[in-house]
Amino acid sequence: MKNHYIYQDNLESERLTTRFLVPEDAGAWIEFCEDTEAVAYLPKFGLDRAEEKALYWINRQLGRYQDQRYGLQAFIHKETGKLIGQCGLLLQEVDGQMELEVGYHVLPKYWGQGYAPEAARLFIDYVFDHKLAPSIISIIDFRNTKSQRVAEKNGLVREQQTRWADRDVYVYRLMK
């Protein structure tokens, strides 16, 4: 992985554009946190209320930006201006190795429309175009078949199963 930090927003695909999250995005993210299927494979962070989870989630990404550890970004539908979900790069430690992950979460009302693979592809291309790492991973709960399909659509291959953040996960990887 490169030693210097590069991260930008305003990445664009056919339907989407990205931007860094702002505290006000927590309100829109409550809908995601209220959906039991959407959060089924995510850590609970010791929080019960959807409002608390949404605020914690957004603040966590803002902290990643500040610490130069990347972070998820909002992805917005170009035509409607609506927040569709979050996607971006995350610096993660997996089995003692620092890795660059592409993570993605889509508001449930937009599931099944191809937004997750489209958004993830923006960040995969960003990593390779800027030579940030020789490969990119996705860490996916072994039960989360929807996210596994998104990874596979973008050419990531299941490399291993491991324990990460007290969960059984698959690590998917794409080499440049």
C-alpha cells in the first residue's frame, strides 16, 4: 500500500456521484439503521435506537476522514439528488495485515437495482488508478449472500474465511 494518503470525493458513474458524508446525513441514515435485514450482519456498537446508530455510523466515517483512514462516502443518484447509500474505502487490519477494503451499504428501498456494484466499482477503479494498493478486499459476513454477489460482480474472489470483529467472515480480493 502507498505510504501517502490520497482520497477524494465527487467520483462519478453513469447514475451516481459520491461526496464525503456530513453530520446532517445521520437523519437520512436512520432508515437504514431501522431495517433489521440491512443491519443483520453489522456490529451493534452497543447501541439500541436507530437514531443513535445512524449518528454513531456517520461520526465514525467523519473520524476516519480526519485520521486519514479513508471512510465511507455518500453516493447520490445524479438525476434525483437522493442519497442511495454509502460506499468507500476503509483501512482494515485482517489477520495482522493492513488491507484496503471497499465497503458498501444501500438503503433497502434501492436494493436490487445494481447500485452497490456500480458504487463499489468507482472505488475499486480509484484504488488501482491511483496505485493505492496492489489489491482490494471486501470483508463480508459469511451469511451475507447479497454482499457476496456484489463482490463477485466486480471480480472479487473469495480468498479465505476468518474471524474478524468477533464475526465469521469471508475475505474477497481483487488483484490489480
